[in-house]
Amino acid sequence: MAEVIIVKTQEEAGELYGRSVADLIKAKPDAVLGLATGSSPLAAYKALAKIVKEESIDVSGVRGFALDEYIGLPLTHPESYHATIHRTVVEPLGLDPAKVHVPGDALDGAPLEDGERIAAAGPAYDAAIEAAGGIDVQILGIGTDGHVGFNEPGSSLASGTRVKTLTEQTRIDNARFFDDDINQVPTHCITQGIGTIMKARHLVLLAFGAGKAEAVAETVEGGISSFCPASALQLHPHATIIVDEEAAGRLRNKDYYRYSFEHKPAWQAI
Ligand code: GLP
């Protein structure tokens, strides 16, 4: 059973993540962070950056692996996840860019037709995560259809990093980053698999707003199904799901989640 924490603001959620990761880095200066794009993690990165600055935490040894990348966008494209992760995480936190990896780094805009390179990139990425000793804490957003990373409904819950076809809904959701023009949104991506994500030692999923309420309810209280890939989190021994009131709107067990967070022993971190 995952821990569900209902917060009032994204800032409050960000502070929970920031505190947890700051403590991790203090204890393990070469911690391996699993990174995600999207708007949901932004307050969390901001909170972490603030604590790092205030407490003068040395992050020079911190390593990072992002979840996913579009196929066909060069690394320099401003909406490539390579560029996004560098803009939203690496720079504000002051991480060493050489220690932060994105699944498409080896592809750099290679077209979908370049099957050999694309097929090799996934297993190589999983091997690199493994060689780094695995991910300590993976931050996750969630798509309106229950995807994590870019694991769309129907994704194998045992999958490794690989190429996936984006759903039309995801392309519509993400068109806002491409001049509201769905035709500019790539049709394919390379994403850590659900099996890859499940190997991280701690998962922190953040979801805000009414648009995520159904996906959150399916994830937490629905059956475990590849139809809602995020529901695999129910099988993870340390998953923390932080949501605001709107995203919690369709949870049936809300009172218990609140009660258990209020009565959480002071010695227990998220
Ligand atoms: C994209 C990303 C996901 C992210 C999702 C939700 O599809 N690949 O990792 O979780 O968007 O984004 P947002 O947090 O902006 O709602």
C-alpha cells in the first residue's frame, strides 16, 4: 500500500520532496535521482534547490536519470526532455551536467526509421542505471490517462526502457509546449519502462488539479492493470503519492489517508 498525502498547495508537496531528497543527499552525496519533466515536479525541484542553497549542501556528486524523451527531437530543441531537464533541474540545482542522463542522449534526434540505434538505446539506458547502483528516489508525474514516464495504457508492467507510441490524448495534452499544434508533437518516445521505474528504491508521484483526479483514483484504489500503468505502484514497497484536494477528489479512502498522515510517527520520513 502506498502512502497517500493530501496537501493544500504544490509548494507543500514540493517541501516534502525537497526535505526528503536533501536528507538523502546529505547521507549519500552521490545519490542517484530519477527525474521527470512536466509541470507537476516543478515546485519540488524549486523546494529542493532552496534547501540545497540554504543548507549549503554539496550536490557535485549527485547523479540523475530522466524518465523519457521524444523520438526525433535534437537535444538542442527547447522542448526536448534533454533541454527541459537541464533547464528545470540541472541548472537551478547546480548539478554536474555530465552526471545527468536522458534516455534520448544517445539518439540526439535520430529519426524513427533509425531502428537499430533506437532499439539499442533502451537496454543501454537500463544498463547505465544498473551500473550506477540503481535509482534512490524517482519523482513521477502522471498523465490524464494514468501514464507514468511515457508508459501509455497497455504498457507491460514489466517493461524496460524502450520506444513507445504516444496516444493522441498525450499529444493533445503536450501540444501546449509546441505552439498548441499537435502536428509538431512527436508521435513516438523512448521511456523508462514500468519495470525500470519499479526498481527505484523510493517512488514519489505528484499530481495536482481536477484533471488528474480520475487517474489518481485508478492508480491508488483501482485494480492493478496495464490499462492504468501507474497502478503498478501498488506493488512497490515504498511509494509516496502526494496530491492536492482536487487531484484527491475521487479517492474513496481520503479520510484514512488524512488520518494516517496526521498520526505519522515523527521518526518516519516520507
Ligand atoms: C508527460 C511526461 C510525464 C508527465 C506528464 C504529466 O507526458 N512524459 O512524465 O508526468 O507529462 O505532465 P504534467 O505534470 O505537466 O501534468
